[in-house]
Amino acid sequence: MGRVYVAAMDCGGGVYQEYLEGNIQVMRVFALEDDPDRIRQLCEWLAGTDWVCIQSCIREDEFEPPYDLILLDYDLGGRQMGKAWGRSQEVAEAEDSGLTFVRLVKDKINPEAEIVIHSYNPEGAKAMQAALKPLESRRVPFGPAIKRLIEQFRKVH
């Protein structure tokens, strides 16, 4: 599957169509997420925005900033990374993970973007924050807090 413009598919396509025609400005959002349930939630929360979701580092060439909001997960491909799961940080760096993705795209990220790491893996999220430096980022676990963050972000964008 190529780029996923969820807003155009089933979450507010009318607004997105007007965006394509240049009539209105729409918040641009990028998500690195591979969990189908989380992607469905994002579809609901990001309705009416121009958002792209990729599920793997293999597709890093589809990261096309500038974005207003960047949402990043750490564990990809159904694998849990980190000492608690018996997989070292070194293995994560060599495999499909949010840390690998950050290292691949860091130089392309627009500095004014709001970067949010929504992983439940504290070790991985911390490593991603370190790799993103000097860019600012924050850690907000996926769930109601992400929904509130998106709602607040919409008010100013």
C-alpha cells in the first residue's frame, strides 16, 4: 500500500478534497504506527486533516515534511524491543523500530513541527528522544492523552 491519506478515504474526505483544490489549509500530520487498532483511533481523531501513516522504516521515503504534528511509535512489526522483552537496544537499531526511523529522517524534520513519541516502551521512547536532539520532542503514551493533545493542537492550527 502506498501513502495512506485516511482523511480522503473515510474520515472527512470533503475537507480533504477542498484542501487538494487549494481552498483551505489543513493541518498536516505524520504518524509512524503499525497497530491496526491504533491506526483506526488515529483515523477518528485526525478526521479532516491531511495525514499520512506508515507502518515500517522501509517506507521512510514517504516521510515528506513539512508536518505540523509528528506522532512516532517505537515498537514496529509486532516486536517489543528493549531489555524487558529480551531484545537489546543494538538489535532495535538494526531492525524496524522507531529509533531506526528517527535516524533515517531526522535531517528532514522541520524544526517547528510538534514531535510526540507515543510509545509505551519507556526505554525506546527515551532513546528516540535522545536521537532527535537538538529537536524538541515529548513523550505521551498512546490513548486518551494523545486524543487530548490532538484536540488542543487543532485549536491552534
